[in-house]
Amino acid sequence: MIAICLPKGQRSKARRAMIENAPMRLAAKDPIYEVSPAHLELLNARGFSYEIVIPPVGRRENQRRAASH
């Protein structure tokens, strides 16, 4: 998966467009989303801007491990 950050003014429209295309996931409290290459193609085609970022460390995975011990 690819992690992206959307500009504040475009977030809601870009999220709606991406959700219609395929599932996506919020990867952090900051507006960082894990998306597929198809999402990037869609964003480019519709003129949305985004920044590719380094995905956050797997916080949810650590919580799952701690809960399963």
C-alpha cells in the first residue's frame, strides 16, 4: 500500500472519490491514508493534489500483539 496526505481543502472531495473507486484506510490520526495505485490514478485524473509520505509505524499491529499475549 501507498501512504498519502491530502491538502485540507480537498480532503472530503478526494476521500469520497477514492471510496467510490475502491476501499482505502486511514493510517494515522493525521490525515494519512493508505491507498492503492488505482486511487492515485483517480486523484491525478480528477486534478487532486496529494503528497506521498512514509507510512506510520504499525501502531495497530503492536496493540494486537500486546493484547494477544
